[in-house]
Amino acid sequence: MNVLGIETSCDETAAAVVADGRTVLASVVFSQIPLHQPYGGVVPEIASRNHLTHLPRVIESALDQAGLTWAQIDAVAVTYGPGLASSLLVGLSTAKALAMRLQVPLVGINHLEAHVYSPMLSPDGPEFQAVCPLVALMVSGGHTCLVRADGPGRYRRLGWTLDDAAGEAFDKGANLLGLGYPGGPAIDRASEGGDPCYIRFPRGQTHKSAHVSPQASDLCFSFSGLKTALLYYLKAHPCLPGSPPSLASIAASYQEAIVDALVERLRLAVNHEQVKRMAAVGGVSLNRRLREKLKQLAASLKVELLLSQPEYCVDNAAMVAGLAGIGQGISGAAALELDAMPNLEIGR
Amino acid sequence: MLKTHDMLILAMDQSTDCGSLALLQDEHVLGEMSWTDSRCHRQQLFDRLPALLERTSLALSQVDCFAVGLGPGSYTGLRMAVATVMGLALPDRRSVYGVSSAEAMAAAFLAESVAVSAMVIGDARRHQLWARLFTRQEGGCAAASPWMLREPEALAELQASAWITPDWDRIGFLLKAQVPSACRLIEERRIPTAALVGLAACRRIRAAIPSEPLTPIYLHPAVAVPRPPASAPAAAG
């Protein structure tokens, strides 16, 4: 079964063709990062305008690269949330039109569920059901949460961010450090050779609150204080070229605080849920320090670590088509009635 | 080049909250459906399209050309309409023809009146109005000015035989206050329907006028203003 996937939830215009849920025949991503770079973050109106301009070409490229004709497409899958409403609507409208024209089923896919599925995208990758139960750390520019997966379509959200996503924390920190956008890769590069223990930035401990259960509180994230701590640090320690602390050490210390917060809560979640596998998915999971510490955590807990291939960590349509290819998502008449759901969640 | 003889056109317009779809054979409207869109009901186009095809006993595969109203108007509605026609046309690379919704509206007005020109004026939000002058031409109308953005206080300079608007409910009081004495104000809402878009596209194709670029008519930049170049890093080493 060949599924054409479409993903336009944020600033990547993506299309992919996936066979039988795991074999990626083509995955094309038009990244809008250069268009948003001057603004230090994603501008929704720029994103949706460019999705409309580039999506048809991206879809045709995916079909060409897959070596298939339109007649060989068996279903069209599309992200319907969460994400930017105006961007989601471009992908959703295109997908509905294609499904109608091709007379094939339309499948609506939750972007977060697609990310959790992304480590399975390989012909010799694991089958989703076979690796469950697992705890997944979903970490990107727009989302940060911990999810328990008991199988396709069976998720329970364990923890979430109470303010910024980890990717936002990287972006804001990079902005304060003058490193540009996107912040994750910029801080990753800038921290090379730096001392991650030079400054002890806060690890984002969440406070008990009436809105979060005591157990969830331990598994929730908070990054807004970290950015403020960096701001105050830079005000109090104006740095001169050639004198310590180096930019590398500040960047490494800031990165360490984010990574520690993520890894510690993942450790708590894995212990609490008593699972034998954990996964890290989303764009921030490409961070080299995070990967290093996740591998250490997996070894110490004696659990298997599942990571997506780098091209499937960032937003892509292969994960959308893949998840639809194993029968997940909203289909049938309900799919044609789907509207964009910017605040869609997972496992609630 | 496209020929209009017996050409089956599927037209749509979502530039206003009155969305519509129409099927035309050349300049003959075979069927039309319209609805009132809202933020809670943005997907009605996809309910109506199968119903229109069923009512006219036609299939998407029979459509020769897709026509779409490009606005000005609701950016979200316009993007959905453009994305939809591009999706419908993509598999067999059918023609997609874009025409300004304002032109479609002006052409219909000029065809039914003795006015020689029509100034189409709409709400551009952000305390501005958009306007464009269209003049009568054989077989339709043509734009006689660029797109203009005006403050509400600066409307009186927009000279034409008549003023018409798709946004009477929101800006009618402004137009009443400023309409020039020699200009006739049409005191009702004029809606750019899919049928009018289809007819405008048909006439333009016949006159060998190419499609407008297939992107909504954006009268405002994409909001954000570029920041000054990044300063030196806060820390160096």
C-alpha cells in the first residue's frame, strides 16, 4: 500500500511516499528556515504563504522520486494538527482535493503521533507494536512532552511543558547569545569545546500546582526561567573578547541545563512506567549532547533506546504517510470533515 | 492555448464569508452552490463539491479547467481555495485559471448597468481599504488602476461611475460618507460568486489573456518587519 503523505504544520513544506508503513520511497522537505531566519523565529503568515507556493512542486517531486504514477497512490495522509492553523489548512485542503480527485481514502494524522512513530521508518526497523510499551520523549521547537505508547493509537501523556518547548528555549538562548536562528543547531555548534559545568543554570523544576497532579508535576518541564537566568547572567557578566567565560562555555552550560531537564524527566518516566524501551523523537533529539546523555541513560537503566534517523527527526511527511500506512489516523467520512486542529494533543 | 468551446470549468471563490462553487460549460452555468463560512465551519467546500458533482451528474475527471477567485479577501479562505484547485488539478495537470474576485464582481456589475467604470472597494483590515478601478470593455471589463490601499478618510479621490463593495456591512457607512457627487454608490453588498469567477475566467481565456499568478492577492506584507542585522555575540572567546 503506497501512501502519499503531506505535512505543513509549521515551517517545513513536506511530502513523502511510503510503502506498507515503513519503506520510504521518497521524502521531500522544502525547509523555510532561511525565510524565517531574519525574524528569529517562525512567522505564521510567511509559513502559510510559502506552503501554498511550494507544496504542489514538493508533492510532484516526491512522486517522481518514488518512481510512481498517481494511479499507484492508494491513500493520501495529511497532518491536521497540532500546528499553525493557516499552515495546516494549506496541507489539509490540498490533501482533501487530491484524495477526491484520485478517489482514494484520506487519512488525517496527529503530528505528535507521527513523530512517535518516526523511529520505525525503515524496512528493517522495528514494528511499532513489537517495541511497545515504550516511553517517548517528544522534543521539538513547538512541542515537549513525555508519552507512554502501548501500541498504535494507544498513548498516555505523562508529562508536558508548562511554558516553553525545549526548542523554544534553544531559540531564545541563541538569540540572547547572538547565535542566530534556529537556536538548537547554533548552540550545539557554539558549545563545542566549552565547559558544560561552568555555570549551573536552573534545571526547570516545576512547582506543585492545582493544575498538575503531583505525579505529573515531576514529569513536567519548565524552561521559561532558564532563559531569564541566562539573560541575568549575561547582564551581570559582560564578557570581553578573549576573557573568560567563553561563549562556548556559556552555550555548553545553557545546553546542559536543557538536556539535563529532559533526560532527568525521561529517567523518572521510564522508572515509573517500568518499560524496557524509550524513544527520543522530534528536531531537538538531533542535539549531540542530548543523544550522548540519552545513550548513557539507556545503559544505566538497561533499556533499549530508539532514535529516528536524522532526516525523520525534523518535521517530515514520511512519518505521516508511515503512520497512515499501518492503519492509524482518522479515515473514512470523518477525514473529509476534518478541520485543522492547532491545539491537538496526544494521549489525553 | 485553452479553448472555451464546450470547456467544462469548475470555479470556486472563498474571498468572502460567502463561499461558492460552480460548474460551467463555456459561459453556461450548469450548477452552483454557496454557503456561509465561519471559523467553525471552514470545510464546507468539501461537503458541497461532491453534492454539486452529483447534482450535475458530472465527475472531476471531466473537468477541463479549474477557475479560482484570488481576492482580495480573507487570506485563509483564499489559500484554501487555491490549495484546493491546485490539488484537484495536480494529478493530470489540468489548467488552473486565477482571476481576481473583484474583477469578476466588476464585470457582472458593468454588464447589468450603464456605468462605464466601477471602483471596487473592500475592507483591507488594519484600518485600511483596498480599491481598484475597472472599466467596461468589449466582452467584459479590464483593470484601469493598480490595487490601491487607502485610509478611510481618503476615499473621495477614487473617481468612477460607481462604487461597489463586497463588504457593505462593514464599510458601507464609510462609503456613504465619502462618495463623490458624480459617483453612484451601490448601497448593498455585492458578492463575487464562483459563477462570476468562472464567467470572468471564460471570457479572459477566450481573449487569450493569461491567468493571474496563482497566489492570493496579498495587499499587506507578511506582517513581521526584519530586525536589524545581528549584533556581536554577547560573549566572545
